[in-house]
Amino acid sequence: MTMTKVFDDAYAKYLTSLAKLDTTHDISEKNRLFRQLTEQLSELEGRINNGETTASEQDSCDDSELS
């Protein structure tokens, strides 16, 4: 599974949870969903940061190969 596919799946899961947050009226359910959303955002941020680090490392390697 590619990094993009993994990220897209995680983002789709986040959007599903966000939609549930908008539709529920139960406060305890909203609290649970909010905690879940913050965890998912943290995971997404980590995936983005790891992807950018990998891309940056590849760019620097490509530049050094040109020298």
C-alpha cells in the first residue's frame, strides 16, 4: 500500500468521524468523537511530517548525485 493510499484512507476515516460529530446530539458521544478526531489529526500530521521528511531527504540525495 502506498503512502498516499494510507494517508487517503486515514483522511477518509477522519472525515467520517467529523460528520458523526456534526450529527450527534449526545454530549458524551461528542466528547468521545472529539478525542478520536484529535488522535486522528495527530496521526495525519505525523504521516505528513514523515512524508515531507522522506521527500526532503530524497531531494537532498538527488542534489548530491548531480554534483
